[in-house]
Amino acid sequence: MAVQRYSTDGFCYSECLKRYDGAWQNIATAKRFDGNEWIDLLGRPENTVVTYEMTDGETYWNSGSRDSQSVNADSLIQGTWNGSVSSARRSLMWFDDQMYSDASRREIANVEIFIKRENSTHGNAGKANLHLKMHNYTAKPSTWTGQDLGGAASVIKLSRGESGWFSLNEDFIEAVNSGSRYSIALDADRSESMSDYCRIVRTGADKPKIRITYEG
């Protein structure tokens, strides 16, 4: 037997009846009507959280050439360090291919990215603006001047040495959910502001990662 109540969705099981046989056992389920079918709320599996590491990354000068300086091998860089657009840089990131097959057509509750700003004297002593945009390059271009970027995936602010998980927006969630191979770019759109100059950790345990929460 189940107790029902009426809501705008229709009749719902609002309580779960139990019996005791050494432990409490459910003898009725809690359900809701989603407009098409009854959903068993008690029987739904828990959300699954999967983390995908960055597999490659590259920084490019405003001219389009790659930043091949060995001093920057462990960094991904956005913006200009001297206020000149000619010194501006932008970066591309790629993540584990498994993310795209996992995410395609599944219910996604949330997508986050892990970023750590380098603890160095570069850029603002306070917060730096990191502009995360979308790109769909499946291979690393030999030259790149910022073309073919999608909308903003997020804008985050980081102090020197600060790290954390930051939510990406619905546009990015919809892109990976549709099966499109979109990834993340760092691009301040030729800003001359030192507030938009940021270097993030590219290698090791603190390199970028994407974490997706899949609904049961």
C-alpha cells in the first residue's frame, strides 16, 4: 500500500511504508510523474563523478607562432606581460578523449574545471582574470591567432598560487553532451590589461582537469 498526494505533476507517492524484520525494509516506493512516465525516486542510482586530465596544451603568441621558450614549458599563458598586444599570448587545452564518449547523450548535472595559477611574480599581485572559451580543434594547429573560438565557457579570478574547481557554463555542457569535441582555450581577446595576464600550471598533479557529474 502507498500513500498518494496530488500535485501539478499528478498523483505522487509521498511517503514510503516500511516493515521491520531486523532492519527496516521498504514495502512501497516514492515516485513522481515527469509528464511521460513515473520515476522511481528511491530506486534511482547515485550520481557518478568522473575526472578527465588534460592530455596536451599549447601557448601561442599574438602573431600565431608557438611559444617555444623552455622557461615556459610548464606553463599555459594568457594575456600580455608588458601592456603591448604584440606580446599577448593565448593557449589551447585538450583533455582525455574518453570524456567525449562518456558525455555524449548522458544526463549531466555539472561540469567543472580544475585550474591552478602559478605562484610567481608574473602578472597582478591580486586577482587575475582567466577567460575560458571553447574551441573544437581536434589536433594542435601549427599556428593560431585566436580564430574559431566559441563563446565563453567561464571567467574566473585567481590569485597567485590559488587553485580550485570552477563550474563551466551551460554552453560547454551542451556541446560535450551533443557529442561535439569541444575543449577549452585561454584567450583575453588581445587585452592590454595586466589584470588579464595569467600563467597557469601545465604539468604535474596540478595541471588542468575536467570533472563531470553524471546523473544516476
